[in-house]
Amino acid sequence: ISEKTKMLRHAFSGALVLIVAQSSCHGASCTESCADEFERCMAFHSSYETCRSEIDRSVGALARQGCEPGCLDTPSMAAHKNGSVQHPSPPTSPPTPTTTPIACTDANRGPCDCGEGEGVLTFVLTVEGRVRCFTRFVPDVDEKPMPVMITMNRGVRYRVALSPSAIAHARQYGIAMFGLSSPEGSWAFGNDGIVNDASPMPCSVDDNPSEIPYVSAVLQMISEDFRFGKVYTMGFSQNAMFAAYVAFCFPGLISGVVQGGSGLALNSREPIPPGKEGTCTASSFAEHGRQCAQREPCSVCQYWPLYPCYVPVAMVDCLMTYEGDYLFGSDQYMYDYLVMEGHDARRLTWPGGGHYFPSNHFDWAAGCLGLTQPCSATCALSFDACIDDEAGVGVSSSSAFADCIAPSRLQTLAGCTPRCSPTLEMLERSESTSLSLLSQGRFGAGLTTPEKRPVTSMCAAPTAALPPSAVPPPAHLSPPPTSPPLPSPPPPTSPPPSSSAPGCPPCGDIGITWPLRSALFGSEPYKDRTPYSGGSNAFLPMGTMSSSSPNESVDDCACPPAPPVAPPPLKVPPCQYNEDPDNRCTKIKKGPKDAKCNRAKFSGCYKTCNKPCPLCEDTFKFKTRCNKVTKNKKLCSYKKYKKGCAKSCELC
């Protein structure tokens, strides 16, 4: 190559580098949707460098929300640089303590950022001597009472807890929205994170003095406002765990919950949350960090954030997770226990992906919960035609879906109203699911009438609408002096054991016999449990059980066992998602070596059945899905499955 050619190439390369550098230094500012997603990224990672790197590499949820590599930080993004966020300076004099929420002003805000904008208002209150705040948005709509969505945003700390995109969604569907936050950037859960059969729902003020009074104050404000109707909670990752905790702790006031990227954790069972919840206590993790499982594991923990006990009006729980999410599987745990307790569970999963919400996630939430009237069949047909025009016939496209679901476009489609909630079929045109399990065959609004307690139920939540708190409930929500008992399943054909011990109350059989319980769960977790002790905040009994009494029922006292009788034949085979007593299924390990499963790199280990499993009875719908059997491109369509090939065995 001639010297002249070399010089020209060198000059061209230098000019190209200069152009790239200038375009990076003088690029446009990051978009508003990018800044909103950056806040969610910071709430999870707490690392500016990590989130900024995802923008510049154009990966993950940040790229999907329009973040362009090299875009300039917005002021809110720049505030996170070097791990420090500039909060508003507190006033020179501390605010007057108040346990009742009051509108935020410069005089009382403390460290809170008072929200601005039409319909946006921040409230402050004092909990345990600390100033707490939350944000409320109420759209100007004629329809009343309007639904209320409570979103959990732990990472914003003292800043406004509703993003512009959240407010836009609230306007779109005509709903009120409340944004809750945590001063520490992390939620506190009840009883130091200890949840087990003896304490399945640690929801009292004594269990959680930091959050229960805070949430109670918000719910009281909602209940006293004639503009508001049904209440729902929503969150992602730890925010989703807290959304479920709040929903099941306040079942009388909350109708449904959306959990994104999480479900329920079990002790030492994969997937384990980053904070080792369910395996370690909160205090143990605070002392030992991620080494707590080795140094001080929790021997009395079973579930986290709580166990979803039965309530007469079933809770709707929408679980949304990608198969590539490192917490994929926790949604299955929650789904299984929700089914046992008679709740209305909806499990939605998508192939590939990672630890983030699906595209158009609020539309999925609106449709799954039935926030507003569902779109009609005529609307669904014209909506399909709209997406066909933009993306192609039968093609799923999140951008085309967003264009067609926008109120200005939706109201022009035949049969559609501007605020109707999309049906499942309409939502599949945004992003096709790999699995959609509906425990009661229902998508949209749940039932509002009480339902019978199922035979598989382990416990029942208290009947009071609000747990005792520092904020007294309004008069119309106060429970009667003597709450009526919750409905129980019909008793078994054999009479319940009677007590002959002095001072032992009559045994309250709820109809679950030992053989059935043993078949579903095995004997070890349910041996020698503490008898039900009653009390003002007590749960319906879970009873004492022992394998030495094969037909013993679940009783509410330590009564003498009934005379041993031959156990009846099992009606439900031992077919459970995480149990494999007959070695019917083998683990498929994905990693550099077959002997190891590198969870830091891969989404997890999965099971596949090597021979058929018996079908579970319809009354107990445990399902096992076997995913991601191979990553060999030659064995399946790499384009179809994106980040990995996948196939499913038969449901068992």
C-alpha cells in the first residue's frame, strides 16, 4: 500500500473518531421515557454506572424505552451520578409531627419533594418519628367512583413517587394513582422477614411498625374520598413483593395486585431474591450481607413476603415474568399457593427477556385486573385490523400496539371507547406470551361475591378490613364487635375428634385430612406445629399434625387425636411443581459445565420430565412446565426463541 493511501486512511479514521466523539459529546438529551426507565433501573441496581452502561450499550428495558446511546443525562439522571441523589433541602425548622396525611408545603415537607403539576399532590405524615411522603394524582374525569392504583416506588425515597409516564397512563384509563416510597430505598416487611405456618401473614403494627401505619393512612384517605372506588396495588421486583404484602394484609380494601418480575420466595429454594429473603431474616442480611445463608440462616422461615391465606372474596393476582428473568419460578410458587387458597391467579410469562416488565405493561395490568370496562368484541376486531395495518397481518408489535391503544386512536376504531381495558387477545398483539394460566378461567375484573373456602386451604386471613394501626379506620370500615366466622369447607364424612382434655375448646375441623396434606406437601414441614392459641389478631387455625395419626384433621386446639383408622385412598397424586418423590423428572443444567449451573450468567436450572407424570385432579391444578431444554440452534428455531431455544414437555 502506498504511503499516500496510508495517509488518507489515517486522516479518514481520525476524522471519523472526531465525528463520533463530537456526536457523543453534543448529542441530544435523553428522552422523558428514558429518564423514567432510568429511575426504575436505579431503584433496582442503585448504581449510576450500571444503568448508564445499559443506555450506551443499547440493551434491556432502557433501550426499549427509547434511550439512545450517547444521549445526555437529564437533570434527574445526572443527580444519581456517583451514587448521590440531591434531595430538596429540609426547612430550617422541623415539620410538626402528624400521623394524618396533610398536603406538602415548604413549611412542612421536611426532606420530601412537593409534587407539581395539574392533579398532582404530595402528602406528608410522620411514622415512628420520621417524615414520610406519598404522591397522588387524580385525573379530571366525569366517571366516579374511579378505580385507584397504588404503585410502589421504593427507589425514589423522598422524591415525587409518580413518573410522567405513570400519570399519562392514569389519564388514559381515567383512574386515580398513588405513589408510595421508602426513605431507605427498601421496603420493611413484617416480623423481621419471618413467615411460616405459625405466622403466615405478619400484618400487624407490632409486626411492621414502619409500613403498616404508613399504608393504613393512605388507605384511610382513599376510603374517605367519594371519588374513589376499587383499589389495586402494583410493583416490580421488590416493589412487587411489597405490593402483594399490602394487598393481602388489607384484603377488605384491596381487590387485586400486579406483581412484575417476582412472586413468592421459599426458604433455600431457587430462585432466591438478592436480599436472601425467605432464607435469611432481615436483621441477619443486614449484618452478614449475602453470606447470611452460610453464617446465620433462618431455620424458622418458610415463605416471603407472606403466605396468601384464604379470604372470602378472592384476590386477583396478576403475575408477569419473562422466562429469562433471574427470578423466574418465584411466580410459579405464588401461583400454586394462590390456587390452594382459592384466589384468582393469573400467571403470564413471555419467552426470553430479563428482569423487567413486558412492553406496554400498564395496558397488561389494566386488562388483567379489569380496571375499566373491557373492550368489546367489535372493538377487538377493529383493533386487530389497526395493528395488521401497521405491523403486518398477525404480527405482534409493541410499538404498533401502543399506537393503536392510544385514546386518540382507539376512539376512532369501530366499537371502541377511549378508556376500555384491552382483552387478553388484544394484548397478545403487543407481545405474545409463552404461557398464560388463569386459575379460574377469568381475565379481567374478579368476582365480588364471597366464595367457599377450598379444601386445600391452609389458613384464613383476619376478617377486619384494616389491621390495628396508629390511624383509626373510618366508622364505616370498623369491624363489628364480634366478627362472624369465615366460611369453612364442608366437614369430612367422619366426625371430627372431640376433646376430653379439661379446658380444651371444641375442635374446629376445616376438613383437611392428613393423607391429603401429606400428598400435597410431604410430612416434614407440617409436623409438630404449635397449636392455635387464639387472640385478637389470630388467624384461623392451621392446627397440629403428626404422621402418627394418619387421618387426623386440622383442628384449632391441641386435642387428643382420633383413634387410628385406615387412611382413605389418595384423591390427589403427589404431583407438585418443586417435588419429585418418584424421580420422574431430572434437572437440566445450563452452564459452561454440566456439573454446575452458573446463576450469575444463566437464568437458572429447569426440570424436564423423562416419562409421563399423572394428571392432577381438577380441584388442585398444579402444573409443571419444562422450559429451555436446549440452546442448540440446530435443534430449534433460534429466531423464534431469540435468546435461547425452548420447548415444553406435557403438563403434569
